[in-house]
Amino acid sequence: MAESPIVQPTRFGHQRTLHPLWPLLAAIIASCATMAQTPLPADSQPTSELPANVQAALADIEDFSFSFVQPGFYALLEHLKTTHRPPGLLRPPLPIDDWTTLLERPADFRGLPLTIEGTVGRNKPWRFQQEPHRRLGTLWQLELARADQPLSATVILTNDASDIPLDATIRVTGYFVMIRQYYSRTNRIRQAALLVADGPTVVSTAVARTAGRSGLNLLIGALVALTAALLVIWILLRRSVVHPRQSASALHASTRAPTSLADDLAAWAAEDSDQAPGDSAAPGPPPPPTTTGDANSADPAERP
């Protein structure tokens, strides 16, 4: 028995005929829309956006090693260089605010795209010296740090990062590789999280404010130095006014010096020759008086 068409009245008194399959078609469209709005379960999301060979190489990496140049590191660099796909393309990256979680559970995050933020303390380019890996080209190694974190972060960038200044705050998304160890400037062993990325996503403008403060510090230092120089000049001028310096040519004796000493020597010799000979007799009682004539002429009082 053939199905009869559905007759539906309209607002204006007219009638329109609907096909018998129309309700079934509407139900199919509604179910498709519902499926599109339903999110995929967590189990159906891709566990890794890296190929199987790269994941296998990363699984053999040894954490807390002083050298991060391991087969898994090579495989990850090869993947980024050949595919040119940034980390976090197929699955949302995980933001990591507490870096100690990477230190405590490095195997849980290995090969996953992570997003971290820190201050650039070092930016140095380098390249492999071994011929099989020289084709990877120049790599840029950035050392990031945060005051509230007990470890640092080493980020290897495959793209040019020469324009990233020191002390800039950057945000970068990269694949987590391992926890490495290194010796600090004080010869102490420190830890750092190693990530590989193509480049930073955000570079903060805080470095411009730092440059402004440096310029202000230079200006203040110049003003202080100028003030000190003016103070020294003022002290020297004041001393020269209170105690004027006299030249050697202005100095003179109180009496005129004789032109010849011959006259003084002659006067001294004359004074010495005028002295009487008796004046130089030896000291003692005076000698008895001398008598002249015979004894009869003596004083009658002195006669016997």
C-alpha cells in the first residue's frame, strides 16, 4: 500500500504537500548536528603528535644526564626541521607554571608540547660539528629562569633567534625532552628542563623598560661625577685665595749680603792684634812689688 502524502495547512489558508520521507530526513539532520556538538572523549584525542620512531627514540633518553645530545634529541630535531610543523598543532599544549612537576615526573611529559614563560639569561647560537648532523644547521640555545622556580629551562630553537635580547621575558611552546644537569658558575650541580621548539610565541616588552632604567642610571651617575668635579675645583680655588703662592723670584733677604769678605777678615785681625800681652797672663795672686836702691832707703818702720 502506497503511503499518502502529508497535507499541511499554511497561515494563508493554502495547503502544501510534504513528501513522506521528509520526517526521516529531518531526524537524520538533527542527529548529525547533535554529534557535531558533542566533544570527543579524551581517549579519542591523539596521545602524541610525534611519529612513532621519534617517540621510541625519546623513550630511551636518560634524565639527569650532563649531556642532552642523545638519539632522542637528534630524532626530535630532524622531525622539526623536515616537517616545519610547530609544537601544539594537533593537540593543545600544556601550560606549565610550576617547573618542579617536570623535575619530579619527567617521563610523564616527555614528547608532549608544553608552554613555559621565563626571562632570557643566555642566547647563544651553535651547530653540530659531526658531519652526519651538520645538516641540521645553526641552533639557538636560550637559558630561561624565574625567581620563583628552583630550576631553569633550556630551550633549543630551530629558527633564528638572534634578535631576542637578554633579560627579555618570553613565552615559548616546545616539546619536552628531559631533565638535564649542569655545573653553575659557583661549581654547583643544577637542573634544567630541556625543550625543543621552532621559536618563541610571545616576547615581552619589559626589556624596553629595563633599557630606560639603565639610561636613567647613567644620567644620574654623570650628574654625580660632574658635581664632585665642581666641588674639587671650588676647594682648590678657595685655598689659592686664602694662601697665595709666592714665586721664588719674589723672595729676598732682610739685609744685603756683602760682596767681599776681605774687609771683614781684616777688621777681625786688627781687633785681635790690639789686645795687650798682660791681658793674657795666667790667673793667680799678684807678684810681690819690686824694690829699687839699697836697704838704707827702706821705710824706717820696716827696719829691725
